[in-house]
Amino acid sequence: MRRLSRRKSGGRAMFFRWMFGLPGAALISALLFLGMAYMIRQEATTKPPVEPPDLTITFKPEPPAITKKPPTRTKLPDPPPIDIPKQEPSRNPGGSIPIDPPISPAGKTGPIIMPGPMQPVVKPPPSYPEACRSRGASGVVIVEFDVTAEGNVVNPRIISSADGCFERSVLQTIQKYKYPPPQEDGRAVARRGVREVFRFELEG
């Protein structure tokens, strides 16, 4: 009996707990929900609306394309023709008079006969340059030089040349020339401005 009475009293207590506990919990939950909604509403009303920034967009026009004009060419007038006088071999009174021009194996070469008192005692023939011979070049070369008191040739220089390929051969040859010592008042003196003229001609 005691056990049965205890069970009944315990069941009543649980019943009252559930009866008063559920409404209280529901009331507390409702109050919390209302409080949160109120706080959210207050926060929404207190914050001022954020205005978007004023953005001004300016479009810059593209610069016009620059077209480069080609430079104009100014036609220059043709230069006037230059009249170059033809050089004639000058007759030097002090030059030599080769009587028999020496002949080289490659062709006819040697000094042209010119009047003058000086006669070389040694006059080897000049060699005909291979470069000139292969091109069929020919012509006259005039060389001027000084003769020492001993009869040696010094300071040779080309006065005129038909083709530059002959000049080296002429300069090498003229330095091998030997003259009798020039005499003046019975004594040996140097002579300046002596000239020799060499002609180069191909045979055939």
C-alpha cells in the first residue's frame, strides 16, 4: 500500500511539473524572440542609410592619329662639267735623252726621247706589271727626280701616269739609274728636277 501511495504522489508531482514548466518555457522563449526582434528593429532604425559615393566618369577622347608624311626629295641640279686640261709632257732642258729605249720581255717599255744634256750611264728597263698586262693597259708615265753630285737618283715622284698600275715599276726602276756627276764650273754639283718619260706598250 505504501508503495502504491508513493507512486501516486510521485506521478502527481511530475504532472504538476510538466503543467507549470511547459508554459513557463514557452513564455521565456517568446520573450527572448520578442526581445531579439526589438533589438534588430532598433538597430535598423538607428543606423542612417549609407549613400552611394558620387562617381563621375569622364571619357577622354582619343588623340587623332598622326600620319607621317614622307620627306620630299629635292632634286639637286647636275654639277657643271669640269673641263680638265690634257696634260702634255713638258720638255725639261735638264732631262735625259735616252736614244735607245730598253725593251722588256713582256712588251715595249722605256723612256721617250727628250732633249737634255744629261744621259744615264746605267738604265735598266722597267718591268711590265702583270696586273697592267692582264688588263691590256698601256700608256705613258712621267717621273721627276733629283741627281746627287755622285750621279745617284733621289726623291723620285710621279708627275703624270696613264694608269696607276705602272707607277711602282717606274719608281723602282728609276732608282737604279746612274748618271755621270753633274759638273758646274769644274766641280760636281747636284741637279734637281730631272725627268724621264716611260712608255708602256704591249706587243701584238
